[in-house]
Amino acid sequence: MSPLPRRIKPSVLSSFSTARCSKDRRPIDALRAQKPKRLPAVLTKEEVHRVLGNLSGTHLLMAKLLYGSGLRLMECVRLCVKDLDFAREMY
């Protein structure tokens, strides 16, 4: 079960117990789910050069666009020549 439903269920149970149960019962003490800590994956300059050095052709061009412009993968895949402005050097 994902963390969100695990966080919601104790809240629902607690609300239910305070609203419907008599006051002589003790409240429900449930453990709360922890959000997993996620760190962004960042490559060093050397790692980027090694990855780009192993690519060629279309894959190299796409990787450079993804790295240099911040395009998302599907934005890069769907990119057309008409989307580029060579006169203003906006590619």
C-alpha cells in the first residue's frame, strides 16, 4: 500500500473514534507512515562526458538536447524541424 492511504487511514480512524465512540474509550494511537526520502540523480561533468562519448548519431543529438535544454524525453522525441528557429539560433 502506498504511503498516502497509510497516512489517511489513521486519520479516519482517529476522527471516527472521537466522533462516534464514547469518551471513556482511549483514542487510537496508530503509527504514521513515513514518506520515502528521494534524492535527485545528478551526474558529475565527467559522468556526463562518458555517457555522451558512448553515443553517436541521433541518440547523441537527443542526449545533448535533453541535457542542454532541459527538454523532457517525450518533448525531445516529438520535436520537429519546424519547431526550431535557425535564424534566431533557437534550437
